[in-house]
Amino acid sequence: MQTLAFCLCSELIHDASASFPTTDSPSCRCHLSCRSLSCRVAFVWIGSRVDAQGMLREPFALLPISALLLLGCGLALIRAWALYRRRR
């Protein structure tokens, strides 16, 4: 189950470089927020556990990836707002 969730999230991130819309389009912000949400869901779905040696096992890399995607969404939103204000 952990491998499936990691593959799903890495596939979403890999697809971002292939066919990613420009930051001017609303679909860019939608893609970024959906991918961020999918990383958060994958993190919760995989879960955390402590192994026999007392090490915490969790997919921590999904959290910063999700935060960066959400930051990109916010930056795209700010850029779109600035372009909108400039055109008026």
C-alpha cells in the first residue's frame, strides 16, 4: 500500500513537468492545489509507524513537496492578481 501511494504521488509530480499549463491560466492553480492535496492525502494514507528498532517510519518527503506545490499555487495566484490589476 505504501508503494502504491508513493507511485501515485511521484507520477503526479512527474506529469507536472510534461504538460503543465502556464501560470496565467486558472487551471495551473487548480493543478498545483490538487497535487498538493494528493500529497497530503498520500501522507495520511500511508501513515506512520515505529519499527522493531524504534525508528519512526513515515513518508516525510511528501510534506515538503506538498508545501512547495501549495506555495507555487499561492505565487501563481498572486501573479494572476497582479496581471489582472495591471490590465485594468
